[in-house]
Amino acid sequence: MPELVTYLTFNGNCEAAFNFYKSVFGGEFAMISRFGENPPDPERPVAEADKERIMHVSYPIGQGSSLMGSDIMSPMPKVTQGNNFSISINAHSKAEADRYFNGLSAGGNVTMPLTDTFWGAYFGMFTDKFGINWMVNFDAEPEGK
């Protein structure tokens, strides 16, 4: 089975976003690199303002899950933060779902509070303070039972 990875792109606040996510989930980045750490390329020089921006970050969360991300460089068009994707977290308990939901939604916009749903899950949705859409789900009974 392939590993699913969500890749997030930011307008210069990638490091702040990933540090925020790490504050909720714990753990460490597997890798983080900045545009200024690359060997110089005379054909595509890195602007001074972009040297500290994140070129790539890889952040493992739990078993087999990870987030990856980067900033855009200043000459590129800005990233439009919209509703074109969500990251879904399947928690192992209601308490874990509450912890993820409350931690990640801090400073954001809750669109559906965590609640017991008609389909048998404990589920909620929000957009975090960085414009990323999330869904948190806990299935009391595993699928197929």
C-alpha cells in the first residue's frame, strides 16, 4: 500500500506553520532545508529575502504518515489559500480527537465542531490559522464491523 503524503505550499510562513503542527503532534522534522543552503546557480539566483524561506520540510507524524511542505520564492505568484484540499486525521480515541482538534484549530475557524454524527463517527472540521483545512475523525467501531 502506498504512503499518502500531503504537501503544503506557503507564501513565506512554512516554518511557522510546521513548528505549530509540531507543537501539537510532537516529534521532529525528518528534514528541513532553506533556499539559501543550495549551491549558487548563476542562472537562478536566490534573492536575499528568500534565503531563509523553506525549500523543503518533511515531518513524520505517527506510523506511516507525514506532511511535507515548502515556501514559494518571492518572484513566483502568491499561493492562494483556499478550500482545494483537507488533511484528514483518524484518531484512536475521542480524547485523542479532542486533543488534535483543539490544538490545531487554535486561532483558526471551526466550521463544524467535534460531534457524534449520524454515520457513527465523532467528527469535526476547521481551517487552521494558516488557511489549511482539516477534518478530525474517530470511529468508535472500526469499518467493516
